[in-house]
Amino acid sequence: MAARRTRRTPAPRVPRSRSPVEVVRAYIRRINAGDSQGLGRLGGANLRFVDATGGVHALTAEAWAAYFAEFPDYRIRIEKIFSDGRSVAVFGVASGSYRGRGAKSPGAAWRFPAAWHATVRGGKLLEWRVYGDIEPMLRSAGHGRS
């Protein structure tokens, strides 16, 4: 009698969860693409944004869409990225131009060194914090020192 062959059913693939650094890199790719909906999917339901002045805001797809309406070419260039568990630090350059209402020089480009800190849990961003001298960006929007 010949040996009976049985077919093995492959185990279902369990999606590998992304590391905090992978989540942050994906988030920055969505920022650089101006993809507010993609950013909404990567952020947790209660994603907190802490701006460079210390102000705290809800960071939703709608908030990103409004930001991109005023700064359509906002970009982040990563120079260094570090992680300590769920905490990710990014160092680089922010750049863009302001095209919103009240612009002194619509389309005038700005760039400045910046740092970002992200807290990630379960593949979602919980907090996105920016550090930098935002004076060039504020001047382009008609605010700040002349």
C-alpha cells in the first residue's frame, strides 16, 4: 500500500506589526506626499499634536487638510532618527511656503532645522511633537517679527 500524502494547510499569515520607527517613517512619507487621509489612518483616534510653541491640538485628517491648504509644499527631511521603545526622535529640516490668507509674500519659501518626537503604540501615533524656531514660517504667513 502506498503512503498516503496529506496536504498541509498553510498557517494564516499574521501581519507583522510595524516598529515605531517604521510607523514614523510612514507618517513622514504621508506628510511629504500631502496625504491628509493617509495621515488620519496612521494616527490614533486621539492623536495629540504639540506645536513648537507648546500648544496642544487634536491632529486629524481634517486638521492636516487645512494645514496643507495653507502650506501645500510642507516637507520634512530626515537627517537622523532614533528610537527607544515606543518613543521616536527625528532630527532634520522642515521646509515649505505659505499660500494662505494674509501672506506677505505668497509662495515665499522657508526652511529651518527641526526635531520631532513621536509616541507610538500598536502601530499608531499617539503624539506628534515638533521643536524648532518657527519664526521663518510665521513671517511667511504675515506673523512674527519683520
